[in-house]
Amino acid sequence: MGKSKEISQDLRKTIVDLHKSVSSLGAISKRLKVQCSSVQTIVRKYKHHGITQPLYHSGRRHTLAPRDECTLVRNVQINPRTTANADLVKMLETGTKVSISTVKGVLFNRKGRSARKKPLLQNRHKKAILRFATAHGDKDRIFWSNDIWSDEAKIELFGHNDHRYVWREKGEASKPKNTIPTVKHGGGSIMLWGCFAAGGTGALHKIDDIMREENYVDILKQYLKTSVRKLQFGHKWVFQMDNDPKHSSKDVAKWLKDNKVKLVEWPSQS
């Protein structure tokens, strides 16, 4: 069916003027030979917007109403781990006919990304971290200048074990630039212990065996004291380490006490 002829602006004004003169929609339609539905649309538009010109808009009309789009976005905000298919099922259950592409289009600005892995924090952990932050949030650089910070880190010798994305076209998955090389058995890794302070870096030690409490005591005996001398600390320095079970063992606690090492009260899971 061909496109219907557009009603001229003069005819639209005439319809509005006749309506103002208390003429019925049917009478206006019969007098001007215009479909009653068109007359009704023009009058309604004039009442709502105060104009008679057609409201043009570019592109296809939205499949979902603004309210449905807000509901879809709000569901994702409440539960970011949900999937587009799960959201589609919810929309269909409410009687809204929609496709998976429409759901993804509404959520375009919230692209799916790999979730970061963080330690599971219980309420006691959160309270302890909040107390530490509240007590030390206003401390200046001078306060932290005598602190020695330490930690262990595992370093992959070949590549990374994290999830990686590449931008590619369909059918280009096997191209060398779109692949991540791997080796058998993961290529190995090394474990390092190191420390640093505001004035510079301390010692860096490669851990050959499995880290146990006796190994950690040996590291403190040899490399912590070396780092203190290297960083030119006097007697007023504070040592930081996390709450790993090896660090909080009886042997480590005894060595720290015997050597009068003052510790930063570091909260767990931080």
C-alpha cells in the first residue's frame, strides 16, 4: 500500500479552528473529507503540545517503553552478575515481547566485562578496615615516612594467567596477533618477598621452597635488618605485614618481640 498523502498545515489549522468552535470530530471529518482518526490525532496533539505540525523523529521507534528500559537497567544495577538471557526471560514473563538484541541494545553502555576477584569480606573485616581508615585517614607523609611495607608476590615466568580479550573480526581467531601463546605446565613461576618505604626500596628475596613460618623468620633475620640499614632508619621505624597465617605464627611473633619490632596494626583481608 502506498504512502498516504500528508495533511497540509493550512488544513491542520482549519481542523483546530473548527474544533475550537465546538464542532464535533465527526462533523469536522465529514466537512473537510479527512478521516476521523486523523482529525482526532491532530486535535489531541494540539491539546498536549500546543502545535499542529507533525512531530518528526529519526530512526525506528523504540521497542520498549521508557519505563521498561528503566526497569531493565535497574535490574542490572541491582544484580550486575545477571545475563542478558536472564533479563530477557524476566521481560517475557511480564508479557513484554522483546528480543535478545533489544535487551543488549538497552544495556549497550554497560558492556560485559570480567569481574575482578576480591577477598570475601565479612562484617568484622569491614568494621576493622573502616576503623583503620578512620584512625589513619588524616595522617600526613611524615607519619608514614618511618613505615616499612612488605609483601610476597607470585610472578608468572611466561605470560599471564588472567582473562584476556582481543578485538578481531569473525574468522580471525587463529591469526597469531589474536592468540595468546602458552607453554606446557604454565611455564613456571617464582615467589618473591620484598619491602619498601617512603625513602626507597628495601631488599628483594627469591623464595626457592614453599613458604613456611621458619622460612619467613629467616627472611626477617637477614633481609629485614638489611633493608633497615639500607633505608637509613634509626630506632623509630614500624614494620607492616599482612595477616597471613605464616606471619602471625608463634615463631614469627616471638622473633618480632625479641627484636623489639613494632608492627602496624594491619586489618585482615585488606
